[in-house]
Amino acid sequence: MTGVTDTTELTAVAAQAPRARTATSERVAALAQRHGAPAVLLLAGAVSALVFPAFATADNLSGIAIQSATLAIVALGMTFVIISGGIDLSVGSVFALGGVLAAWASQYGTVAALLVPLAVCGGIGLLNGLVIARTGLEPFIVTLASLLGARGLLLAITGEGATTYLVPKDAALLDVGRGTLLGVGYPVFVAALLCVLGALLLQRTGYGQAVFAVGGNAEAAALMGLPVARVKVLTYVLSGLLAGLAGVLNTARLGSGVTILGVGLELDAIAAVVIGGTLLIGGAGSISGSLCGVLLLGVIQNVINQIGNLTSSLQSVVSGAFLVVVVVTQSYLSRIRRLR
């Protein structure tokens, strides 16, 4: 009897071993998905500081932060959209349109320079959300149409790009874009505050939890009684508002509404969000991860500038290659987590 008991116990232990290894693999995969982007950012920053002495200076780090601020605001809205299972290709054109409208409206005061672009850009987001939620059309097609429409509206306002509106030199709007606190530009503080509020909205409110649920499985979310259509509409409105606000801040920093800006910004925002660990299929992601993705792209661009003899187009090559690696890694980690 003792021999039979020992054999049974050994068999049970042997059966538990694969399950234990699977559980460990799943925990490691989950940890990598949640904290991979911050770890890579810290590693890239440390290596850059060792290789390039000028990288870790206060002026250079401040420059990276100010250059990344507008992208961080756009990526914030994109994070909500992708987690909800959608995509927003219009943010680059909406960003440029918001900047031009801010410059045009600044002649009527700072309040107008803020409200006019936010109203128009929020309206574009509302239109995107309503069409996607009510008709069931693919977000890719709807927001691609909005990309073209917003760019066309921008060209109509500026006479096919021939007119560049300038912000009056005495406008308070310029202080918002060019002012500094402790050597750091105001747009950086605006972006940081919005990211904190966005994280709280995503993680601590019913709307945020509904965004995750809709992105994970919209049909199941509807069966649970969640307002799927309303969640989608609000998400695209948020994306439009944030893209427009980023355009306003960029115009406040430059002092003019430059019509050629924003081309490809939607791809940078998507890249930053995906690099930060948000799944393109929806249902998972974080604001902190997207912020790390934005900063990582900023570090890559800055390192290319530090090298000096490389073309700026190399940044796109490096970012694209890095994005492919991240997507493949995410897919592999997701498969590991599903094996349990």
C-alpha cells in the first residue's frame, strides 16, 4: 500500500509541474506587458546618457519634454480609442486644424482662441463617434474620411495654404505656449496634468471600465447592460478634443497656425500607444505605458540628433522597426497568457 501511495503522490507532483511552469510563464508575460515600456525607456535613457554626455543635461531633457508634450496629449486620446477597440486616423489633420483655428481666432481674444478650435475639433470627434457607433462602419474608414475632411477644411480656411495666421504679439495665448516654470515649458505641465486626469478617468471611473469592456468584447458589454454606443461616441469626442487642444498649444508655442503640421502625427500617436503596451485589438492598455512610448520616441529622435551625421528620416526607420518588434512581442506574450 505504501508503494501505491508513493506512486500516486509522485504522479500528482509530476502533473502539477507543467501547470506551475505555465502559471509562472503567464505571470512573467503579464509583467512584461505591463512594465516592458518603462523598463526599455529607462534602459534607453541610461545608455544614451553614458554614450552622449550632453543627453542628460537639463536643457536637453527639457527639450525632449517640450517636443513630446503635444504628442503625449494626442496619444492620450488615442489610448482611449484603441483600448475601446477602435482607431482614429483623423487626429493629425484635427491637430493641424485646431492650430490654424486657434491662430485665426486669437485676434478675438484668448478665450476665442481656445473655444473655437475645441468646439470644431470636438465636433469632428462627435461625428466620428456617431457614425461608427450608429452605423457599424469600420473606424478605419470613418476616421480616414475625417482625416481628408479636416485637412480640406484647413485648406479652405487658409486659401489652399497660402495664408498663415499669426497670433498677436500681445496675446496671452503666447504665454501659455512659451512660458516656463522651473525651466520647464507650460505645455509639459499641461500634458502631465492631462495624463494624470486621463489615468484616473480610465482606471477609477465607470466610463473607464466600460471602455475596457467594450474593447474586450462589445457584444458581451452590451449584454451586461453597458451603453456601448455612448462609450464609443464619448471616446472619439475625447480624442478630437485632445488633438485640437494639442494643436492650440503648438500654435501658442510657434506663434502661428502652420498648415503643413500634423502630417503623419496619427501614426506617431498609434506607434507610441502600441509601444506603451496597449493592444491593437483593444481591451488592454494604460496611460502610463502610452506616455512611456511617447518619451521613448522622443529619446530616439534626440539620440539621432545627437549623432549628427544621420538623416532625420532614420528616426522613422528606427521607430517602424521598433514598432514591429513590439507588436510581435505583444502577440507572443498574449499567446503565452492564453495557454493557461
